[in-house]
Amino acid sequence: MATKIDGCSIYSQNEWIENGSLIIDGETIESINAHSSQSTDQTLHFPSTYKCLPGMIDMHIHGADGADTMDATPEALSKIASALAKEGTTSFLATTITQSVPVIEKAVENAGVVIGHQKSGEAEIIGIHLEGPFINKEKAGAQPERFIIDPDVSLFDHWQSISGNHIKEVTMAPELNGGLDFIRHLKQQHVVASIGHTNGIDEDVIRAIDAGATQVTHLYNGMRGMHHREPGILGGALLHHDLYTELICDGHHVCQGMINLAYKLKGSDRMILITDSMRAKCLKNGVYDLGGQDVFVDKGMAVLKDGTIAGSVLKMKDSLRNMLAFTDATPADVVQMGAINPALQCGVFDHKGSLEAGKDADLIVLNEKNELVLTICRGTIAYQKEEVD
């Protein structure tokens, strides 16, 4: 099926095309603002004040709409993927949480089976993010402490094998016994080593970078903060430009001022917007499960009984709007942080992350208020807020 989108501004290859035209043929983009004699089955016309952007890629997302990656069923992942498309996310890494070895195995094996066999109109699972269990108990946050273990190369290789080689990212603490060798192994396997849930110091950041770490998990959260005599993990993350930094931009995990500070120091070329959301997203306030723990959700926050923040209920469309409101970032910057950078880190920029002929037809349309009005996942309309011509 061929679809044409026109009238709005299209962000393609680092430039805006006003009153642009984009043609989708099947699951891919056929052309952008080029003369084409191809007839289309439908035309979606938008006002000139609307913006067409690449679909967002969420590298850190546990669950949504009552489902979680750790449920370890195809139905759960399908439910998550359908919900994410409605918030502007067109691709994601199914993210695990620290649990027993058998429970993690079931989750990664299930995700490996589902990847490549999804329904049309769902956000595409492009890999797995292993968050834990190779983390520091002192910065466990909402990760169940009793299942935390030191980095284990042979165990990781086993999980990678049963996942079908779909693990793309591992959050780990580099200061742990065997941490640096583990990072070197991940680098050899072309897996992102992301520094997170760590009580290390700046020297550990430097050693991790030298070993091959390229990313930091949810900046500010689950890490040693800055001190005027020791930069800590946070200081190291901000100081070393080589590192990409995930950010939960909900105003709860990190206040507006600190979000703005990170943006000014790192810039859009080294930040990655994530949601870190859990199964309560899209549902009403109440008590939900995360890693076998009760999570209490109220007024946009998810916390454990002791008040520890436990994931989020953040939607990607709100993350985009928050970033634009909290900083002087532009829509082009948001594309960099929400689509291009994660596509580069996940190794899929050859077919995702930007609007170019030949790439997957993953895109979103925002109105003049930066509200989501359309999501297309691999050529299929997955969400439509209002009627268009």
C-alpha cells in the first residue's frame, strides 16, 4: 500500500522541508519531496504548521498498558508495542530488570522469539536491554537487591545465545569485580555497555570508557552524585563527551533545572531520551508489580513502599514536549536525542532514526502545539488522533 504525506514541514537529513511531500511504499520510504509519477492509495494532508519527524526509539522501556518484558510472553510484548506506538515510539529495546537467573532467561528467550515476528502497526522491538543484574547493591534503586550479582561473561553469553543474539545494551556497574573485563567483552560483541546503578567514582568512568563503555543509564538516577572534591559518576558522565547519556525527562526523576544543566553540558548530540516506564503506564493510579515488588502509582509518579522511585509512567510524546519546554532545545534537537542517537547506539541507523528514501517508514506528525497526531510504524498507521484530508 502506498501512502503520501504532504503539506507539513518534514525534517529530513538535518534540514526542514516546508510544505513537503513524503511517499511511503509498503514498509519503506520511497521518496521525499521528489517528483514521482507513482499513484498512492491514500494521501494524508496536514497544515503547514504541522511537523513530520522520524519515529522515536526508546532504548529503556520495561512495560506499558499492564504488560512488562518480564512477563515473558508474546502477548505482553505485543501489548507494550501497541501502546508505545500511540505515544510516538516506533522502535524500542525490551528492557529487563534484576531478577533470578531463570526469570531473566525466560524474558530474554521470549523477546528473542518475538523479535522479527510482530504484527503490523506495532512499535518494532529492535533488541533487548539487560538492566541488571550486574549492578551495585548500594545504588540498586528499585532493582531487587537479593538477585544482584557481579558481572559474569559466561552467563551473559548464555543469555545472548538463547535470545538469538538480540541483546543490544547492558546496564552495569564498572567498579564491580570483573566489570572492566565484562565491558571489553561487550565491546567485542558490539553490545552497548551502559554505566548505571553504580557507586563508582570518576576514575571508574574513565576506566570504563577506556574498556569500551559508550553510554550512561538514566543520568542522575542510580549513581554517585557530584562532590566538589570528587566528580563521581554523575560528574564523569557530564565531563566526558564520548559518553551518551540517557535521560528520563518527566520532571520527577530529574527536576527542570538539572535537565537544562545536562542539556547545556552534553548537548543534543550526546543525550538520549528514554521513558524507563513500567506496566502502569496508560493505566489509572493504583498498585502494580515491578520485578516482584509493589509499586504505588499516583500523580504521575511510581514509587516503592519506602518512597524509592520505581521506573516511570512517562510517555515519549510527553518527554518530547517536556524537553522543548524545560530547555531551549528545538524539534531538530529532539529528533537527535529521541531518534538519531538511539539508532546509532543500537546499530540500526542504516534503516531507522531519520527520514530518508529507502529507510523504514517510521514517522510521527506533531501539530503546532507539539502534540502527537499521527504515528506510522513500518508503513502502517498505528495511531491517528484526528481526521486528516
